[in-house]
Amino acid sequence: MASQIFNDVLNGRAGWSSETADRLTREFATLANVSMTEAVVIAMREAIERRITVETPIQTAARIREKYNLKLTEKAKIPLPKEVFDDMWAHDNHRV
């Protein structure tokens, strides 16, 4: 049953098919050089994996520091004064 619905959607026979979904699936299938069915399977697996392995901001920062061989010193842990951010935003507001 589910596979028939899946095939109907891919072939544009389902009443709730989406032109956007069809276009994106075709574009991904072309980029990946795979069938439409395989494109959907790959995209869904990747989407599920991304949602399962969401990293926290601390984990992201650690990964970036490791990638670029950066050390988190005690000095770097000290927050900047509020004035630094105020000044930064004041300058940013003048941009056009």
C-alpha cells in the first residue's frame, strides 16, 4: 500500500502531489545521478540522520576549534563587555 502511494506521488498520480517536491526530487536525482526513488530514499535518510545527530552549540564550537586547531584559553572564556556589542550594533545600523 505505502509503496503504491509512493509510486503514485513520484509519477504525479497522487492528488496531493507537489510540483515543488517533484522539481526538487528530479534536481537531486540528477545531481546524485540516481533514480527518483533512490533520490527520495537518500534525502529521507539524510534528513532523519540530521535530526537524530543534532549537535549542541557547545559541541559545534568544539568541533570547529578542533578542525582549525584552536585552543580555548581562559582569556577566551571571559565574555566581552556589553559596550563592545552596543558599539558593534551601532556601526551595523549605519550600513545601507
